Amino acid sequence: MEQDNQSSQSSDDAGCMMAAKAVLIEECEEQFGLLQKLQNEIILADTEAKDDESNEAVNRLIAITSELEQWQEMDPKLLTTNPEVLLAVGKEELQRLNSQLKMVLSCSQAKLDAQKKSLKREQTWQAEKKEALNAVSEEITRLQHENEKSEHSILKDMKRKINNLKDYHSSLMEMLSDMLAEHFPLPDPLGNGTKKKRRLTNKTLETPHDPYVTTDDTFWPPYTEMILRNGIAIRHPEDCNKIRLENFF
């Protein structure tokens, strides 16, 4: 029922608008006809005054100026005073203006949405850059702290290694001393190298066919090694515990 009323009202409004337009068009045609009549009179007056144009120029200027002042002082009048026609025309104009404003609002809303999206992207980009900057700053601070700590720890570690090396060197020297004392003991104070050389010499002279002497505990190993390396004595080719003097002739 309500839809029928609305459709009936729309039909009535459309009919009123059409009637109002017809009235306005009719009045506009009347005014246009009046303007054409005035224009024809002006043209006719110009044609008649062509011969005496120079004399009438001043009068025409005065007349036009006076008419212009009258038009400026005259209040504009509506073409029609019919309230129904004015209502219909005003309603149509308001509807047209409302439609234009809706289009402007839609465009403005679209631009606003685009600006909001752009602002959101910029804010997101700014937040990401700020987060990256904070991360880089924290990393730089951490590296600086680690660098300072590393320098101190490196120095401390180097001192520790030097002390360990000194301790290891001391232990090696002790082990070497023990090994020398065990495997290369010092010679007997009562014996000397002269007795060993004399023994080798006597053995060579007394038994030239068997000049080798067996090295026992009385031979100090470093002394034996020394005379062997310096070519004073040589080892037995089959028994490494026997040595003899080198032939010097």
C-alpha cells in the first residue's frame, strides 16, 4: 500500500514538473519574442539614423547611459509568480543539486579512503624503518660492548696462556732434568775422560786384532757420544755397545 502511495506521489511530482516546465518555456518564448521585437526596432532605428549618425551619436550615448542606469537600479523579477511552478522548478533544481553534491561527496570519500590507505602505508613503512633503526642501534651497542669486553678478555686470556706456558716450560725443564739424571747421569768424580781414552789406546795397542772396548756403566753416555761424533772413536759394526779408537795412520 505504501509503495503504491509512493509511486502515485512520484507520478504526481513528475506531472507537476512537466507542467511547470511548460509554463516556464511559454513565458521564456514570450520574453524572447519581446527581445526580438526590441532588437528589430533598434536595427530599424540604426538604419534611419545612418545619414545623421554624427549628430545623433551624443544623443544615443546619453540614452544608452540612462537606460543602463535604469537597468542597474531595477530589481530582477521572476518570469512567473505562480507558486506551484516555482515549487516544482525549485524542487527539480534542488534534486539536481543534491545529485551533484552526492557525486562530489562520493569522489571526496574515494579520495579520503585513498589518502587513508596511503597514510596507513606510510605509517607502516615508518614503523618498519623505526624498528630496523632500533635493531641496528641495539646491534651496534652490543658489538661495542662485546668489543670492549673482548679486548679485556683477550688480554686476560693472553696473560693466562703466558702463565700456563711458563708453568709448562718449568714442568718440561723438570722432566728433562729428571730424564738426564736417569739416562745421562754425571760421570763419577773419581773417573775422567783420560782414563777412558787410555783404556781405548791400550786396547788398540795390546790387541790390534780386537781393538773394541765394551762400554759399561763407567762410560758416561754424553762423553761416548761426543767422541763418536767427533771421529775419535767408532762403533762396532755388529755390536753397538762396543767402540774403538779411529785409525789415525
